Amino acid sequence: MIKIEFSLAIALYIALTVSLVLIFWMILERKKVKKFFSSEDRFFWQCNICTYVYVDSRHSVISQCPRCRSYNKKEEAQHA
Ligand SMILES: [Zn+2]
């Protein structure tokens, strides 16, 4: 009887610890993803000519579209 209760206690302890770690990890990962998107958002460009979306981290004002080779100017207020 004591052995069963002991193993049950161990199982409960492990389950609780694992779920706690999982929840903590999920919160951390969600924060990381949010941070990643907010910091990388300015690297995303949408071509005004062919509407092609691409990433250019080297330029901040004017970028060249890799598809149609036209130049795109960064606008602060972009139209969705
Ligand atoms: Zn283009």
C-alpha cells in the first residue's frame, strides 16, 4: 500500500513539474516569438509593382525587389 502511494506521489510530482516547465517554456517561447516579429517587422518589404513580399535587412529606406528589380521606398504608414 505504501509503495503504491509512493509511486503515485512520484508520478504526481513528475507530472506537476513537467506541466509547470511546459507552461513556463510556452510563455517564454511566446514572448520570444513576439519579440522576434516586432524586431524583424521592419525588414519586411512589399513591392509596389508586383506586390511581392521579401526580406531585406541591409536597407532601411530604399530596397530593390528581387523579383521585378524595381525600387521600393519605405513608408512609415503602410496601407494594408
Ligand atoms: Zn517587385
